[in-house]
Amino acid sequence: MAVLNNITPQEAINLEDKYGAHNYHPLPVVLSKGEGVFVWDVDGNRYYDFLSAYSSVNQGHCHPSIVNAMIQQAQTLTLTSRAFHNDQLGPYEEFVTRYFGFDKVLPMNTGAEAVETALKISRKWAYEVKGIPENEAQIVVCENNFHGRTTTIISFSNDPVARDNFGPFTEGFIKIPYDNADALEATLKNNPNIAGFLVEPIQGEAGVYVPSEGYLAKAKALCEAHNVLFIADEVQTGIARTGRLLATCGNCSCENKDCSGTPEVKPDILILGKALSGGVYPVSAVLANDAIMKVITPGSHGSTFGGNPIGAAVAMAALKVINNEELTENAYQLGNLFRTRLNAYIETSTIVISVRGKGLLNAIIINDHEESDTAWNICLKLRDNGLLAKPTHGNIIRFAPPLVMTETQLLECVDIITKTLKAFEKS
């Protein structure tokens, strides 16, 4: 096929290796184009994208509505900082707060920034509203969490690669097992200085670990009983990825156009990012009601780019695509189909133990130890067969395609996945 670029794959990889910090270990494929559920490499080979930039591209690559919103705004006004008002921020703030049902939004840029923002809000609330003595507030987090890689966030991470030689770490966090309401209850009972409980509704980086039914509702009820803020990190799980607008939504059938429904759990603080941007421009947000967000006053927090006109325009366009194209319902239906077909294959498989997930956020567990390179080799073969995915935690492969995928495309991808896995079956 004709080369789409003037650089070869190996040249591109060599340049990254020589001039870039080695903070990632990418699959050896060099991409140059994306559209919908597909990406193309520099040699013109087409692949199904089954990672979606870690669920940033829920609306598909280069969605024209989102790209056009960015282009139009970029040609008009790009940045004012928050020293001045701009004509996009107010409309966006009204749009996003109504969309998710909160009083206020604090706009930021990246997911990690949004998590840091939520931590600051919860601590300030703890001192000024709850009455916790200054500098004594604690935040409960879960083992095997992934909320980002800033210094504060890695302070409560289990990942030795993220932590080693980056100390000293930030204090003020209590770590408990995930999906364990009893552990949360014991912690809240024994410590009056808890400001908040930070949790992922599904632990994505940990391998798409879905908690037991009712866990989030129990956790929320415990937080309410102890006057503790329930902080949901939906950077990866939010915005239709799990077949619900938010992963904290109740067990709705998602057959209706409006899938926001009545939440099973409404967070006190909601953290969003990734797909809030449609994958075209960094946008994140922290949402809360007035009783909590009122602690933020001029100078107490900020970002030069947070709430910039391009980000505001892009986010509104990205959220409209979710509704207009019924992507929540599509994720729900295709997710069920995906797990049904994979489970049928797994019944006789010796290489795959199980598939788990919700909506179109799924993972398979390879029948091998975490230190094995089997999952990596499977992903290399998937690439050769036209589908891109990436391992996590050694023996887990995450599958998260754009939500614009059709049933025909999904079934073709299931065929690619099962065909690839069969080549690794143990006799």
C-alpha cells in the first residue's frame, strides 16, 4: 500500500526512543490517521481501535461535529485565561451542570488535574464546613486504584513503578480494599477526620474490575451516615462507556434515549475527563453542588487553560454527540453481545479464564501469570490481524472500542479476537 507519510514506522519509533522520555511502552505500531472505529498506520494498514485512547475517543476518531467545533472556535478565540470572561465558558458551564445534574462545575484540562482538584475541594470542605481540625483531614482510597500519576496521587497508589524513587509522598490518605463495604464502614467508624471517599466505579487500569452488585450504593450510604463526601472518579468509566451515562447510574435497561435515569448513586463530587473532550482536546471537569463548591473562592484554585473557549466548545459538542447518536444505548447492547460471544468461546478455551466488564469496557484474563509475556504476544498478533489492544497488569487485555461501533463491526472484531486467541490455545 502507498505510504501515507514521509517517515517509516521504525524511523518514527527511533525518534521517540532517542528524543522522548521513556515513560511509556507502546505497542510497535505507528499511527497516522483515525476515523470512527478505525486507525491507520503510516504504511496505510487499517486497524480496529480497541483501546479508544483509554476511553477518550468514545465518540470515534475525528468526529466531524467535535472537530468542527474545535476548528470554528480556534479561528475565533483560543484562550483568555480566567483573568477575563469569555463567551463560551458560561454556556458550557450551564450545559454541563444541567447534563449531569449538579449546581456547579470547576473546569480543568486533564484527568489527573481533575482528581487533584476534587481532593482539594474535599479537604477545604472538611475544614470549613465539616469542622475537621486543620491539616488533619483524611481521604479514604481503594487498593489497586488508578487516578493519575501526579505526586499526590501516586502517594496512595499500589503501583511500585509509579511510586519507586518519587518520594517523599503526600500524607492524609487511608487505603482500604476495593469492593469491601465492611472495610469502609470500619474506617469511617474509627476516624472522625475523614473528609471523603475517592473511588472508581469500575477499576479500569486494574483490569476492568467490576465491583459486586450494590457496593457503590452501600458506600454512598455509609458516606452519608458519617458526613463524608462520596467522590466518584469517572474519568474513564463516565460518558456512556459502560452502557450508562455514568457508571454510578442504576441498573437501567438503557432502552430509552435519555439514559441518565435516576442514579443508583449520585456522587457528592463527580470527576470527568477523557471522553468529555471527544479525544480532540484536553478537557476535564469536577462537578458538585453549591454546598460543597462554595468553598472555592478567587485564588484558591485555578488553571490558565481550564475553561478555555476551545475546551468549552469541544466539550459541549462531545456531549451532544453522545445523546444525538444514542451511544449510551449502543454501548449497553454491544457490550452484552460482546461478553455473550466471548463467554461462548471461553467455555472451551484453555488460554482465557474469563471476560468481565460493563458496556464496552471489558477485559479478558489470560491463563498465565502476570510476569508472562503471553498477553503482550497476543496483542502483537491481534495487531497483525487488524485489531489494536493493550495488556494491563501483565495477563489482562482490555477491550474498549469507540462507542460508534456497529453490530456488524463488533462481530467481525469478535471473530478476529477468537481467531487470534485460538492460535495461543494450550494443547
